[in-house]
Amino acid sequence: MDKIKYLILLPAILCINILIFTNPSLAVEDKDILYPTIGKEYEYPSVSREAETAPVDLEKKQDKFKLGISTSLVGGYDSNVYLSHYDEVSSFFIQEALGIYGEYLLSDFCMLRSNYDLTSIKYARFSEPDLLDNVINVGFDTMITESLLWSVDYYIDFVGYPHDKASEYTMNEIETGLKHNITDSLYHKLTYRFSYKHYPKWKTRNRVGTVRLGSRDDRRNALEYLLGIYVTDKTALEIENTIYYNNSNELYLDYYDYTTLKSEVTIIQLITDKFYASLNSGYQYKAYKNRIVSDRDRGDQRDRLLMCGASLFYDIAPAISIGTNFDYRKNFSNEGEQKYADYIISGGVYCSF
């Protein structure tokens, strides 16, 4: 009799296991997708040719040591907090940020850089998406020629979710890039990144779905190409293309193994000496290695994400700006639960000393 009960319950247990561990809504998106406002705390758009080429012209720097602090306080509204297709929920949020950066000129051709960024995001209606992010960066710039700059950076990123401990991770990233000023109005940069993410409280599974010893680790290789153009003295354009491959030791269905292609275009416009705007649009294609969708006839999961945004900033004082941001993203997927649309409206005060 016990064997009969077990045989009856076994299919149900397997179905529950598959639903829990293959539900795309449980997937953890990248931080910049979940929180598109993070990259805008210290973004002070400039189309100054001199400002953009300053890192290359290291011998023109007058100050051997430079130290600065940036802070911001932003409030906003998120229309689809969990990026869900079926149960869209909205919430207001508060975002606080602090940045400390320093530069030290080692010689006429070499500069050492370092910065620390702290970001806190708290939602009014829900607590699960709350974020506490600490990033430490150390970098090195050296002039190879008058127009060619080589840079090396190391980042360590502590990403904390106070109410979702399983999703917390620490990321170590190494980056190297070559930037070339082609003309006074045209520059480009090629960058390679390798990152290692460790999830201390996320237990992995084997290929049959059994939880095993050890925590989740993700390794990512990325290659990025950026092209910048000064269209006029008040207009700048940047085109950025990135390809990266994410490989995880979460073996069940290779759920977090995927290749991503991403393309972004950003336009910065100075309207007056104190008033400026930024427009951006992007497209991201994500191909999962072996993530089977609900309708098996459609093959592995494929996502196509459209993104666009706009920002307006006004300098009310030399060190203080106010700004407002709008971000919209819409995901098209052959997995129904991964289809979603979301917009975020935010605004606040930005300070830099």
C-alpha cells in the first residue's frame, strides 16, 4: 500500500519540483536591469571635448592628487516592481547614494584611481526588492601614445537584499580597456571584463534537480566596444555594443547559462550652460543555453528587451543639480511569464564636491 501511495505521489512531487525550479519568474536579472536608476546617481552629462580627452592627456593635469565626494537623494515610482507579466504591482521608492573618489598622478603618463560607491534603495509598499549596494574600485591609467590610453580596473561589489538573503552576492571583476582618440570629435574604446559572482546562501542543484553541497557561482566574460562622437559643441553621441556569456554552476537545466547581446545609444544635449538633457535607447537579446519554456515546441527561452530613457538636469549651484529621469523597458519572450512592461519615474537632488 505504501508503494502505491508513493507511486501516486511521485508524479506530483516531480511536477512541483519542476514548477519551482524552472519558473522563469524566479530568475535573477542583472542589477542594472532591475534598478536602471543606479547608473544615474553621478551622471553629469558633458559634451566637452577637453573633459572627455583629459584622462588621455595626463601630462596636462595640474593637480597631483584629487579627492571628491558625490551624494544624491532620489524619489521615484516603479510601475512593475517584480517585472511580472501576470501580477503587476507598483510602488514608490527612495534611493540614497554616496560616492567618494580619488585620483593620484604617479607620473606624466600614469594615474592611479580609486572610488567607493554606496547605494540604498527602499520601497514603500514592498520590502523584498530593497537594495544595499557597496562597490569598491581601484584603477590604473597609462598613456601609450598621445591619443591612446590603456586602463586596468578591479571592482568588488557587495550586493545585499535585506529581505531576500538567498539572492545576495559578492562580485569580483577585472576590466581592461584601450581608448583611442581618432580625432578631436571622434573616439572609441574596446573593453574586456571578467567577473565572478558568489552567492553564499544560494544552494546549487545537480542535473536532476537534487540540492547539493556548495553555493552558486557565476562566471562571466564580456567584450564591449564604444564609439563616441561630438556632433556639435553642444551635442554628443555614444554607441555601445556588448556581448557576454554567463556560466553558472547551477546545473539544473543550465538555468543561468546564457549569451547576451546588448546595444545602446546615448545622446547628450546641452540646452544652456546650466540645463542639459540625456536620451538613451537600447536593445538586449538573451539566448539561454538550455532553459526550456512552458511550450516545449518553442525550444529554449529567448528574450528580447527594449529599453529607453530620458533625463533632465539643471545646475542650481556649481556643486548642486536637480534632475528627473524616465525609464521604460519591455521584454518580449517565448516564455509567457517573462513578457513584461515597466516604467520608472524618478527625480531628486545630486551634489558633487
